[in-house]
Amino acid sequence: MDFEVIQGDIADQSADALVNAAGTSLRMGSGVAGALRRTGGEELNRAAMAKGPVDLGAVAVTDAFALDADYVIHAAAMPHYGDGKATAESVRDATRNALAAADERGCESLVIPALGCGVAGFDLREGARLIAEEIRAFDPESLRDVRFVAYSDEEVETVREAVGADG
């Protein structure tokens, strides 16, 4: 399916579902998770942690609380054990499972960040390429509007180059 690359703070986005770049414990610490927690409220962190831990690459879905969305899909691309580093497989699995979770819930719009490419240390260019491949390969029932969000000018430029401009 097609998607759009956008610049911004994921916590400021409006969509049926926002994807959290989670670790397997589902504790919302820094980076994307921290931004979502700060805007969504501490209830969001408690709801996420109540569903964890999850397997690497798996997802858990919570209410979005104070965010402008119906759901937050916590996609565990990063292990909260071992070296804590995301892998190509965990990035792919987390992306695929997040898309499926949104589609299964009848979501039409979803905003996804560069899973595994922040604190989890996966290369942004390679991660963006893998995420784009998974989005393009996904065959949705309800999902129509997928936005791949990056925060800074530099990150947006890297993602756009890696995915061949917009989806």
C-alpha cells in the first residue's frame, strides 16, 4: 500500500492509531514512547505496562487516552534485555504486526515512526527501507492513510531518501 512521509512529533498527530516504538517491557521511557507518554498521560504508560512484557516484534494495543487517536499500538522492535538493540527481523515484525493490529480494528489511518531506529540503535536509513517494504507489501482491509513520521529535518530527509521520496 502507499504511504506518505511526514515531519513532526508523533504525539501531535491525529489518526485512528498511533504506533509507539516500544521495547518488550512496554515501559514508556524516552524517544517516541516518552513523547507519547508526556502527551497521552501516565494512564497510557500504566495501560501499556499492564499488557507487557511481550515478545520481540509483537504488539500490544491500548486506548490513546489524551492523544488525538483511538488506539496506541505498542510495537516492540527493541528488546528490554540483552544488548537492547533492534534487529532487521524485529523492525520488520513490529511493523507488520502494527499494521495488522490497526487493520483488524477497522482503523483507516495510522502514523508510524522509525521503529527500532532511536534508542534501540538500528540504522535509520536501513530501518526506514525495511519499514517502507513492509508497508508497501501490506494488503489492508480498512487501512487507507498511513503516514511515516520523522521528527527532525535531517531524519525526514534520510527517511525520504531511503524510501524513494513518499511511499
